[in-house]
Amino acid sequence: MYTEEEQRQQIFNLINDSEFMRYLDIDFVELTRQKAIARMKLDARYINGYGTMHGGCLYSLADTVAGSLANMSGNMCTTVDGYLNYFEPAVNTQYVYCEAELARAGRSLINVKVRLTNDDGKLLDDGVFNYFRMRGDISTSGK
């Protein structure tokens, strides 16, 4: 079993090795076995035709943060399903923040709740993601 710091570093290595993840430029503030917090800058690259952050970018932020938390279990995890309730547009903020909290970690499935907020802490979106624990540990993914 890896230490929490070793698991965190392996997850950050996976993120840094992905061109898509580098494009999203998600900045982690906290990543433990129980909770993850990250932020994504409201960048012109992510703006839709309405002048707000595209819902796909918000979903990708939520799935990345929740999935990173799931991977802190020590197993490689893959998304089974997820949903995001879009309450408010992501606009007039420097960053969109995502907080993910472990709701349940079973033998096969991990359930994570997410909340996305703006700079003022206003709730923009919330949702739930489920991940399947695959064989092997996080250090063997992508090989």
C-alpha cells in the first residue's frame, strides 16, 4: 500500500502526462483520501457562445477532481457514471472551484459527491460520480 503522498504524486503524474488534462489546466489545492479541492481558471478557451464556461468543461473539472479522489483508494478507477446539476452559469469569476467528498468506498464502487462554486463561494453546480475499482494500483495505469 502506498502512502497518501505517494498516491497523490502518482495521480498528479497521470494528470501531467495527459495532453487533455494539461489543456484544462486544473490546479489542485487539496487531495487526500477523503476530500479533493481544485480550481480551473475561467479562460477564454472554455467560453461557449453565451459567454459562460462551457458545461463540458465544468463536467470535465468535476469528473477529474472526483476521479482523482477515487484514485486515492490506491486502485486504478474508471468512471461508471456521473451527473451534474447546472444551477448557475460560470461567469464573472476568476476561477471555478470543485470540491469532491468521498461518500462511500465499497469493494468495487466508489461514490463521490461534488460541488462547483465561484470565487464568492456561490454554488454553481453539484452532482455525484461513481467509479469502478479496477485491478492493479494507480502506478500501473496507462501501461
